[in-house]
Amino acid sequence: QVQLVESGGGLVQAGGSLRLSCAASGRPIASYAMGWFRQAPGKEREHVAIITFNGRTRNADSVNDRFTISRDNAKNTVYLQMNGLKPEDTAVYYCAASESRTLSPWLLRLSDFNSWGQGTQVTVSS
């Protein structure tokens, strides 16, 4: 399995931006689908953004085009650029990896991801 470490979380005012990073080790992520998920207190973990091994992306409706997922396989790192942050974006954000080779991000589900980071807290104040 690949090991994942998230960074870049913090406290930001509504309307602000943050960039999360997910550094992978143990195996190259070039053949993995990667995803960002989040979990708010009292809520289930939910998908935020997914990128397939071939670079196709899918965002959750709740973040629409405010967030952008990207990957740098040379650095073995995945990013989540978050703009226009809202208080409802407050959650612990997790990076995850899937060995799925699907070409479509719409076919990936949370259960397809079997390597997870420890999470990074994002808090958006109103």
C-alpha cells in the first residue's frame, strides 16, 4: 500500500483560499486514482474531488468549480486548491488512493479507496 500524508489545512475566513497537499510514499502514485474526501463532525465521510490515473477529474456538487484537484506524479503528490471557501466546507480533509484503473472518475466510490492519510483540519470562519 501507499502511505499518504496531508498538509496545508488551517483556519481561514469565508471567501478565502487554501491549498492542501498529499505527499505519497512507498509506491509511485502514477497508476493510482487519487481522491480528496472530507468529514464534518456528526456527518459521514464524503467525496470532494477525484482524479483518475489518466488525469480525469470529478468534483462533488457541493464544491462545484470552487475546488480543483491536480496531481504531480514526478513529485508523488496530489493537491486540492480550494477557493471561495464557505463555513460549510469546515471538516477534516483526507487524501486517499485507489488501485482502480478506471478511465472514468464517475465510476469510483469511497469504497474503492483503500489507502488513507491521517487527515488535515480545515476550518472556515464566517
